[in-house]
Amino acid sequence: MDDSLVQRTLMKIALVNNETFDLRFNCSNGLELLKKLENTPELPDVCLADLNMPVMDGHEAALHIRDRFPSIKVFGYTTTDNVSELERFKANGALFIFNKTNLRMTLNEIKYWLDDGIRSPLSKG
């Protein structure tokens, strides 16, 4: 989920031929995602969430997902280097937080984490 249409479009393009991930929802904020999660019969395994969004930001969305949909693994995807914001994001349920520099690399790192259950050396947290 990301409030940037450009980022959501890049996500859609990156996942077109991806064998690991299917794009179930491409939401502009946390509230939109939560509404979709409440109404789907099959929950996604992973959520890639931007930190700063209007309506409901990544902090609050991660907290709701952690509490209401604990099977979903939340990963952060942000441009911020603010340590307190990153720590709060993790405290609210983000497993790792990636910098928005290379989406394909981020997806590969998430796959690595899911396959091996090992923390990636490239993550921020």
C-alpha cells in the first residue's frame, strides 16, 4: 500500500511476471487495505506498506494488521531515515523496513526472508 500512484504502478509492473508474489490489493492507504482484508475469503501472506500516507499511515495500518490479521507478514517500504519513526513502525508490526530505492531488490529480499526465515542483511531493521 502506498499513497503514490507511481509507486503502486511500479509495484503492479514488478509483479506482472513474478513467480513468488501475486498482487491481491494495491491500496492507497491503510484504511482502504483494512476494508479489503475484512471482505476477502483468502488473506495475503505479505503486506508491503509505505510509512507516510494520508487517511491511515503505515504505523497505524501495521498495528491493525498485527492485531486483527496476525498471519500477514508486514514489511515497511519507505524513504524516511528517521530512527524513531522506523522503530515505531517495527514496534507496530513491521518485520523489516526497506528503503524505496529498488522495488525488485526489495521483493527478492522478502522472498529470501520468507524462504529462509533469516533476516536479510539489506533491511533497515
